[in-house]
Amino acid sequence: MSKTVITISREFGSGGRTIAFELAERLGYNFYDKALVERIAKESGYSKDFVERRGEDATSTSSFLFNLSRSGSGGYDGVSGISDKLYVISHNIIKKLPEEGPCVIVGRCADYILKDCPEALHVFIYADMQFKAERIVKLYGEMEDVPQKRLEEKDKKRKVYYKNYTGRIWGMSTNYDISLNSGKLGIESCIDIIADLAQR
Amino acid sequence: MSKTVITISREFGSGGRTIAFELAERLGYNFYDKALVERIAKESGYSKDFVERRGEDATSTSSFLFNLSRSGSGGYDGVSGISDKLYVISHNIIKKLPEEGPCVIVGRCADYILKDCPEALHVFIYADMQFKAERIVKLYGEMEDVPQKRLEEKDKKRKVYYKNYTGRIWGMSTNYDISLNSGKLGIESCIDIIADLAQR
């Protein structure tokens, strides 16, 4: 059965977003990265910039899953904090994306939210530090912090965000159907492998 | 550059050993599973049965890496326990296997031992519980314990063994170059993907 929903989780700087974009282009699937931010912004009433800043690297201080179990509700009641509110909105949007047609979704715990979707292929992209550091300097330029520090901080936040909203360990193989080291295998190879699996 | 050394780490029941065997056949590589046990048995003086029993699911009670750092030696001095002795022998054999020609190595922390080998491709194979349970019943028959319990116990031991000897988390994507869910993707697909990557 072909896979019409592809979720791409990725380490910062690994090229995961590029892989996701190229895949969507090649397969003719909808691409949800900025488009998802726009949807969340529209639904929440916050600006796109704000939603982006409070994205996958901002978390509330208390556990979302704990709050949710205490509130006994999947909605807003009893769920505190802006990040939690944005997560719930994003969760509800992502849950329905497959109904709108074949798609590639970047980040935002989509692997977890769509874990029971039979049409989904869940992918994790990562790479070694040197590959990522060279890549972000090339893409975003030099900054005050050394690239290693930027990479570690960004991924640490994503890890905490993921743990907070899913209860799972970010980057653990068993969360995904396939995990690929883009630094070792090459970005083109990753696209080929995923496209091929999606079309089988 | 083609990959002439493939290490396969795998969850019990995931078909990882079958994938490794078929890969070695298809690529014409040496296959190290039982053959590795025989080597370790020969070098240690213990029987094959004993080495197999004290394999990847038997660990000493104290941390190997801690003992090693305290002893300040990569050899046997200061390293206690039969499991540790077998690990050191196995480590030294695996380290030299690539010199003997292209190969596929199953388990025994080969991904960690050969992590700096430029010709190596490190693979992790896993699957969902239902797939693994059905597979082990088909392969090994019904036993006193339910298959789920056998699977959990076996993998728990492998996890502890791996942590003890490598300091890393077993199954974490970043330890490997590619991780594949054989239950979801199918065993044949896994073989195709790995063989293709090895030959690129």
C-alpha cells in the first residue's frame, strides 16, 4: 500500500526540512511546514511570527500530559499555558490533514499525532555534528554563538518539547518507521529511499 | 563509496538476523553470527554453548566501562567477570573482521566497536510487538511464557548489555546510519534498501 502521509522529524541542521520539501515536490504531495504555522496562527489568533517562535522549541514548565490527565479533557479546559494551547490547536489540525490529500508534514510531533494512521510513513532525519554545523553556517551564516552550541540548544528544546507532549524519547528509532543519517547517506539518497518506500 | 562492512543490531523477533543473512548471501559478504560465537569460544577456551548463553543478554553486575576506566587498561587486567572477559575477546575479534574481507556482523555491539570504520554501514532493525510475537512463535514454537514476555525480557537484557559495554542507549537512532521497522516496511524491503545503500 502506498504511503500518502509522510511525517518528517529532524535534528536541526540535518537537512530534514529540505528532504521533506523535495519529497513533497517529487511526489506531488501537499507540504506542511510554514503552511502549518499559518493555519495554527489563523486558528489561534496569534501572529505567524509568534506561533513560529513558540513552536517546537518552547514548552510550558509543567507536563502537558500530566495536566491533560488531570483535566480529563482533550480540549482547552484545565490545560494551562500558551504553548499548551498552541499544541492542542496544532494537534487538531494535524489529525485532519490526511483528509485533505497526500502530504508531507515537518516536525510538531506529527509522528506521534498520526501514529495510528495506516497511510503514514514516519521518518526521522539526523546527522553528525560536523555535517550539521557546516550546513547551518552555509544556510544561516555565522552568528555570535558557535554552530555547535546553536545546534545543541535547538535540539535540546525540541527533545523537551517532544517529551512533554508525547511522553516519548525524541530520536528513539521505535517512534518512527525509518531513521536516516543524512550526513552519512547523503540528502539525495534519503529522498530516494523515502520516495521509493512511499510509492511501493 | 561502497560499504563493505555492515553491522546489524536488532530487536529479538524483528527478523534482523534473517535480513543480515540474506544480505550476506546477496552481496557475497562473510556472515558473522554463529561464526563469531565459534571464534570467541576458540579464543576464550569456553564451549560454543557457553559463549552463546553468555552472549548479548548476560552482563556483569558492575559497569564494564567504569571498571575499564579504573583499571586504565584495554586488556584483561582489572576487568572482572566472565562476561567482561568474553566482551573484550569479542571486541578484539570484531575490530579485526573488516581486514578479512567484506562482512555482515550481527549484534554484539559491533556498531559501537566499528563506529569509526569508514567502510561500515550501521543498521538497527526493530518491529512492533505483534509482528515479533507472531514471528517467534512461528520460528521457535509456543513456550511456557507468552511471546510478549519472552520478547520483553530478551530485549531488556540486550539493552542492559549494550549500555554496560558502550555507555549508549540501545535503539537510539543516532547510534546507527539507518534504522528500519521491519514489521511495517517488510523484511524484503529492508534487505533491498540496505543492499542498495551498501552498493552505492
